[in-house]
Amino acid sequence: MLKLLQVLLAAPALAAAANFPGIPYAAPPTGSRRWTPPKKPDSWTETLNATAFGPQCAQPYSDAGIFSSGKNSTSEDCLTLNIWTPTYDTTDATEIKNKNLPVYVWIFGGRFEGGSGDVITYDGTGLASKDIIVVTMNYRLGAFGFLAHPDLSIESGHNSSGNYGILDQQFALRWVQDNIAHFGGNASQVTVGGQSAGSASALDMMWSPLSSGLIHGVIAESGARGPHDPATGSVATSYNTKGVAEDFGVTFLKTMNVSSIAELRELPMADLIGEGQLVEDDYFDGTAFSDLWSGPPPLASQSLNLGAHADVPIMTGNNKNENDGGASTVSDYKTLWTKVFGNYSSEFFSLYPAKTDTQASDNSNAVLLDMARVGTWEWAAEWAAGGAKSDVFVYYFTKAPAEDEEGGAYHGAEIWYAFNNIPYSDYSNVTWNVTDYKIESVMSEYWANFIRTGNPNGDGLVHFPASSSNYSAMHLGKSFGAVPIAASKKRIGFLRRWMSTLHQY
């Protein structure tokens, strides 16, 4: 039995929170355990010195730059989690257990190829100071976490392979369910969140029946797009079918110059890192969207969905500038969007005109933003149409960490604010100003309220409406309040009609 109280009492306290990093939640998935479901770690009897993050899971991005915690080692023996709690004024185990605080389990992004639970962006101190237990985790990446192969499917006993990283995440959630009370957390009030690939993972936790009873809310930052939205095929929420993923696995063995899974298990970690973190960039080849997006990671297979998904509250959205691009001249604009919209192009050009290069660039960005907001709104509408009773809250975030930050509100820019961790981020490339701190105080309270209750609203906050038929999303950042998901109802109607003619992605 894990001596969790010993872990708790041994960890140091910070001014606003206590941090317990590097706790093993699963056995090392090494040797013969490569490409097998996670197993429980060996028990320990001595006090675990929970003062240092564990290694990052095997990946080529060991130097994570501004996102690094300072610990850049990588290893296959990496299945650890990290916990932040408020600083308690007691060491009594019963008193701590009776705290019964809400829990936020964060899954990092990185296209299932890189990232780690120790990056400074995800420091849980700020949310823990709001009486929330924060948990981050590591999970297997790239070939280590998502290799599918016919022999692995046979070996599994249930004709499935390729989702070991997702199984790691579920195993960590099971660990939280069994143990978080020892840290003052309420196992019946667990919200799972993430950004990008972490957003897709959080949604996978909701869809999969293997997560039944483990989660009670989802925060999916930049990941939920409607099934007919073509950008869905490019984001981490997308997937390859089992057959496609297994075919990739067969090719992968040939690339590695081995003839069996047994031989592949004997290869050094470095060899697999060198060849096993590839992305599929030919998904849209031969389609109208080849100039806009690349496809999903080839190692990820379809998440389990047997119609038994959890009916829990969801908060999801997009950032203003994470979809910028397309065309910067009138000529390129006409060529690109005629290709994309085909028979709908005349209507498109009437709604998104481009008489100058500046207007072409602006409206290229505008249509991609509108597609993102309409696509996410469609996701919420489909969720409700499928019989879900819980609310979906859709947001639209507009603030970059600095007003002159090149790229604007980029992919992931919201995390600093939502985590309430600007003071703890040590992000020296930005001079945080009074506006940043004001936005952080509001954003983090919306997040904290949702984690506490499944609803972001609270005293003193601008009302955050649940998604409904009024085609709006909650504007967060430079201002707060519900705004339309496109500049006009004609644009919304056009994009919805066009998307409805496309196949499901």
C-alpha cells in the first residue's frame, strides 16, 4: 500500500501552495512492458521524497525552452504525476482528508509527440491558492504511446492497439480517484482539462467508457470542432482509423529494420525517438484544404466510443489568432478560397471581399477565425442534439501575453491567465502589465468556478452563458461578454451550410 500520508508530510510548502512532484502512478513501461497497458507501480515502505519532478517521457524535445521546468532529462520510466494543494495549517491526516476540495487534472498538449507535466506554464500554485487541488501528469508519447500494429492488437486480447498514452491518462485518473483524498481532494469532484492535444485527451476521457465515474467536468482548450468542420481533420481531436494506424505500424517496423514487435521492444529508446515522433502531413493531399492544414498524428488511433460517454459539463473554446494565415495578396486570396469553397466561392467572396492586399489578408484571417468559432459552436450543438443534459460553455479568447506580442492571441496564450500563474511562470520574455493581471484575475475565477461547480459563473463576474441557439460565444480577454460567432448572421449561415455538405472528419 502506498504511504501517501508520508509523501504529503515530506513535501515542502510554498507560500501559496504545497507541491508534491514526481509521484509514480504506474510501473515503468519499459522492456517487455513497451506497448502494453499501464500497471500499478511497486509499493514502497519508506517515505517518498516528493521534491523533484520525474523525467519527461521519451521525446525529441528535451529542451522545452520557456516551457521547461529546468529538468530536461527524458526516459521511458516517466509515468509520474505532480500535485499542488493549498498550504494547510495542519498535518493531521484526518483533517486533511476532510478538506474535500475540488480537483483539476491537467493533461498537457504537444500533438502527442512532446510536452510534459512539469512545464512552468502549468504550475498549479495559482489555482491551488483558490482552494483547488491541481494534478499534472506525464503520459507516453509518439511511438512509445501510440504505435498500433496487427500483432499488438492480437496480443492485447481485445483486438485493439495504439492508445497507450490515452490509457496512461486514464490510469492516472484512476490513481486520483483512489488516492487524492489523502491530499485533501474530493474524488467525486474531478474536472479534467487540457490544451491542444491535452484538449483532445480531456475529451477522450469524456467519450471513453473506460473513464466512467472518473471525471465530473471537462475543460477543452482549443480542441473541440464540429464533425463537418474540415479543420477537425488537422487538430489533435482527430484520429486515424484502426486499419490506417495499424498499416502505419507495419511500415514503422520496416523503417526500424525489424521484423517483429519483440525485436522492436529490444531497440534502444534513442532509436525510437529518432523515427517515432513523425506527424502525418499528407492527410489533405489532393483535397481543397491541402494549403491550409496538415493531418492528425499518424500514431494515434480512434478513441473508444461505445455510446457510453459521460454526460458532464464542458467548457471549450478557441483563441483569436491561432488560426491566422491563408493568403496575403488579392491574387492568392482568390486562388486559395476558390479552391476551398468551390461552388460556394461566389457567395464567399460577397461575404468576405478582397479588393486590396490588406483586405485579403484581413479576411483570410477572419474566415479562419469564423470557421473556428462556428465549428466549435457546432460541436456544442451536436453535443446537445445527442441527448446530453449538461451545459457546454463556449469561449473566444483575444489577449496575447503582451500587447505587441507577434502573432496575437496565439495557440496556448490563454493558459497563463486561466492557471492564475503569471507570478509563478518566470516567463521573462514578456513584461506583464496591470491589464494582464486584471484579465488573469477574471479568467482564473471563471476556470476555478467551473472546476468547483461545473459552471463558470460567480459573484462579480460578467455572465458567461451556456451555448445555445443564439450563435454566441463568451468573449474573454480584452473584454468580457457574449459575442456573435461571426460578424454577421449571413456569414454564420453560409459557413454552416457549406460545412454541412462536407463529410465527417
